[in-house]
Amino acid sequence: VSRRVKYASLGVLVLQNASLVLSIRYVRTLPGERFLPTTAVVMAEAMKGSACLLLVRQTAVTLHEAVVGQFGDTLRLAVPSLIYTLQNNLQYVAISNLPAATFQVTYQLKILTTALFSVLLLGTALSRLQWLSLALLFAGVALVQAEQARAVPSAAALSPSPGPEAPAQSYAVGLAAVAASCLSSGFAGVYFERLLKRSGGSIWVRNVQLGAVGTAVGLGAMLAAEGPAVAALGFFYGYNGAVWAVVVNQAAGGLLVAVVVRYADNILKGFATALSILASTAASAHLFGFRPRAPFLAGTAMVLAAVVLYGRPRGAGGRSQDSGKSVGP
């Protein structure tokens, strides 16, 4: 049964990774009423925490015990919650300003930032092959970005079809947002792992705590960034079926990571990531008219190779960098 669950979870992970980027790109470039991204982040956190509560088959009493009874752990989880909220909001900014395929390739820099923070905060030892794969990853992303910078000489070239509420897009803003998102993703993931190793406890209970704190943090960020707009337009302004699909997809992604970590190994996770990049590129060409050129394809191939190489085990006596690792949302 575990073998079936492993491959099923990886297949769903490929679908989720690719569809989330494409669907966010779609809903953020449509003309007409545009939903407020901070409200979508709040809803995704609330859904994720509620789903974890159901998964552990507990009640509101246990939620109180997890959040208030273990208040010290909850406070410590406020740090990754804050960073995850920042990361989720940055993803909306990045995908709104970058082609979906370009974002998907560039976002793999989170592997590099996670590895570096693992070395600095956890004392993780990387193999030579992993260092080589990280260098290959960086070179591939740099090649993709250099090609895309030449292909998009102005922000106007990225603008969607004219609409009353469809603003011009900025490649520089998108690139800065995805870089900051990768940095925050790497730090938050390693920080969360460090907390789990020190305090223990169920991954699902910890996700309940993260969801509760993340919802509160998300509400604060929403009020700070878009409070007047939410008050004037309403929390669910611009929501439709496609937007709700994005919210549910984003909430499911955090839960899916925990399932994949439990049942899959690093090689299969690497292949799942590679397949999601290929799927996003192919779908972008069909849905958005994206036409990758030779340098983009070469850089993407380098990133794919790096992702697969990074997840390879070290050998009979070695230990993969992620062995026994618990991962947050």
C-alpha cells in the first residue's frame, strides 16, 4: 500500500506544483475585478490548519491545547509563520509579473537557499555531488534569467490584454519577488525543521499551530498592506471559481509535502519537481503563448539535471542530505 501511496502522492505533487503556478498566473492576468492576494493567503492558511485538525481527528479542545497549552512552541512557530506568509504573498507578486515557466525554473533556487541554511543552522554536511548540483542549478537559473531579460526589454511586453484593472507588469519586480521568496522559503523550512528536531511532536499538530498562527499573521499582513481596499471592496472581492481553486490548491500543497516526505525518497521527489517544470513550460506555451528559445531550454535542462542530482543518495555508507527530514508547509 505504501508503494502505491508513494507514487500517487508524487503524481499529485507534480500536478499540484504545475497547476498552482499556472492557475495563479491565469487569475492574476485576467482583466476585470482582481481579487486581493493577501485575502487568498489568509484563506489558504485557515484551510490548511483546519485540514490538519481534521487529520489528527481532534476537536477544538485540542486546538486550544496545541495553540494555548503549548504557548511557548506557538510563539516559536510565529517566526516561520511570519516568513511563510511573506513567502506566499511574494509568490503572488512574482507570478503576476513573470511568465509561469520562468517563475517555475527560477523558484528552484529555493533548493540552494535551503541547502545553505541547512549548513549554517543545522550543520548539515553536503556531498561533493550536491555542491556541484547547486552550482549547476545557479548557472542554469542565471542562463534563463539572462535570456529572459533580453527577451523582455520593457514591462509593457509582459502586460496582458488591456483591462480596466489589469496593471502593467514589471520583470524586475517579479525577479526581486521570486528571489526574496526563495530566500524566505529556505530559511523558514530549515528553521521549522530545527524546531521539530528540538521539540518533537506530531507533524500534523505542528501544522495546526502553524495554520493558526499563520492565519493571524496573514490577517495582520492583510490589514497592513491592503486594509483600506478590503474595507472598501470586501474580503471576497473578485473571488470566483478559479480563485477558490487557487486557494484550495495552495492549502493542499503544504499538506501534500508532509505526505511526500513520509512516503517518498529524494530521487523520486527530484523527478517530481523536474516533471512539474516540464509540465509548466509545456502548458505555458499552450495557454499563454510562451515561446522558449534555445538559451532558456539549455538553462532549464541544467536546472532539471541539478534537481535530480541533488536528491541522489551518497552511496552505501552515505546519508542523503534530507534523510529523516521533516518539512513544513
